Amino acid sequence: MIRWYIGFVLLFFAVQGQAQQAWPASSWSAGSNLTTIMDAAGIDELSGLHWNPINNRLYAVQNNGRVRVLQYNPTNNVFSQIGSKTLSGGPEGITQANLSANEFYVMDENNYEIQKYTHNSSFSTVNPSRSWNLLSAPSPMQDTGNTGPEGICFIPDSYLTAIGFTSSVTGQLYTSTKGAGGLFFIAHQDGGYIWVFDLNPNVTDDFAYVGKYQTARQESCDLAFDRSTGLLYILHNIDDNYLEVTDMTLSAATSANAAFHTVAEYFIPTAGDGNENFEGFALMPKCNSTVTGSAWLCRDVSNNDDAAILTSSLKRFTNFTAVGNCTPLAQDTFETAEVVVYPNPFVSELFISGINANLAQAKIYNELGQLMDAPKIQGNRIEVNPQLAPGFYVLQWMHDGQIMTQKIYKL
């Protein structure tokens, strides 16, 4: 097994935030409008989105209690609605854990609950299955009224292991213990924090509290995880609308102020028609997918809004350019050898043990997936370019015919 020493050490080194960038897509008006596919009269209170790359489905929830499912046909580039069912409470976010299962999870802001639903293949029946009250122990979450939890996404353990994900409660590396095979991340409006929970998918209110993490903004409303790059996208709609990208390593390390390291942040242009309340975001995986290059935004509109706004609440952007590197986290096989890269963080030299890599070549990528260096491995020494700027990187090398990776930090 690769030893991921980076976990604790990187916690004590903050990096300078990335400069804000333009939204990596076209303007709101140039996006493809999917609203009328769901309802010709328009959609109100649309709040959360989730894309399933296995079956090419877009899930959407409305805060007034409804889930809608759009099926995408990549052959003719057409969406059709295959599900529209009422839900209880006020669902603001939606996700799936097992992408092949007939089930989904929603974040009900009205009741501060994560709720699990099961359905048949045609979506003619959608039934509540389990729920977890986030105002009950062991969760320290407080009731902040209408500025509560909204977004939700699931991140499998294999990615958490690769990231070196750390609990802000214990300061220890953490993967799930309750049987879900991963952790549920919740975006909260109050303070913009991301709360993380370990749920027992088969038992109501059986969960562990993993941690609370600061983001780049003081309000967060939706989440999307790209399983092909290992990056988490956080939608913020305080003042203006922003999309933050994080690798979930920590730039601060105490339980009081654990903060996610920001890889990139984008400013989302205004819609220009009087409603800028963007609340939902989803994207196709950047890599390893039959269809790539799309993202979706939805906005929460009211029945009292003009028809032009009501009938334009969900847009698809087909020129969306996702950040991240396809290679490092495209596979989940990290238990392939007893290999150690050290020291980490490093100043000028890196060493590697556990492989016979004399004269082999490594690659160093930045967090946007750009190749920054291709150093040789001489004996056990990795000859890193001394001009490489301080910061987080991904080191990649070959061993026994397999690609291996590790996050590194240069001081």
C-alpha cells in the first residue's frame, strides 16, 4: 500500500488563493434552455442538480417538493423527461451514492434532514426509505432557519483515500465506517461551510459527524463532485454568483477553522433579466466518459416572476471547460506497492523508495492539470526543477506497468 504521508504535514501550510477567473462557459443567455422539457409553463423553486454519467441522467429537485429526471440521448443530443414525482419537505439538493442503483438522496432544508428515496426503473413510484436528522447528536449543526443546508454530494472512499481526506474533528485521515462506501458532503448557507457526515444507508438517524470546513465564500448552495478528476465544485450565490473548485486538502488545520484549499474560483455572469438566484450546479465528468464538456446551472425562480424568467430556469452549457488532470485520479487502484515519496512538503529535493526506478521519468502537474515538470528519477532521487514555484502539485510515475500518483507540496 502506498503510504500517504501528506495528510498531516500539508495541514500546516497554507497556499495563496487562486485569482478569480471568468466562468468557463458561455453567458446565461447563450446556454441551451431545458426548462420547457420539464414543464412548458416553467419551473419554480428549482434548487439542486445531479448528473449521473452511468445512465446519462440529470436529476433536479424543486424546493416546493418535486424531483424531475431528464434522460439524455447522446446519439441525437436530446433530453426527455422520464420522471416527475412529488417529495416531502423542502428538497434543495440531490445526489446518488451508488450510480447504478434505483435510489437517490436529497438535502431537505425545511427539516434539516438528509433523506433517501428508492424508485422503480420507470420512476412511476418514488418512495421515502431512510432519513438522518442533522440537528440531532452527534451533529453540532444548529437551526439557522431559512439559511440552512442546501447542497449535497457523495464522495466514494477510494477518492478520499487518494486525497488524504482528514476529519476536522479528530485531525486523522478518515474514510467511511457506516457502510455507505463514502461520505456525504453538505453545502450550508450559513457561513458557507461544507459539513461532512458518514451515514449508515440502512438505518435511520445512524450517522457519524466527520467535520466542518470553511470555503472561499460565506454562503454555499450546491455541490458537484467530478469522479474523473477528484475535484469538488461548490456553488456560491451570495452577492454575486461564484463557482469554487477544491481538491479537499486543507489550508488550515484546527477544528475551529479547517478550510478547504481552493484550486480555482470562477465568477458566473449575471442572467441580466432580474433573477440572479443561481442555486444548482452539475457537470459531466471531464474524463473517462462517453459524453463530456457539459455543465448545468439552475436558478430558483418564483411563480410570480415573468414568464420569460419562469421558462428559463435550467440551462445546459456545452462548452464548459472543467479543470483538473485526467490521469492521477482516473483510477482507484492505490494499493499497488509499498512506495514512499519523501520529504513532503519539500524544499528542493524529493526521494522515492520501494521501487527500482533508475533513469525512469516522472511527471509533475499543477492542480489545473497542466504539466509543469518531467523530472528524471536517478536512483531514488527525483530531480525536480528548482524553478518550480511553491504550491500543491500531483506527482505521477510508472511502477510495474501501472500509473501511480501522490499529492506533493513545494515550500
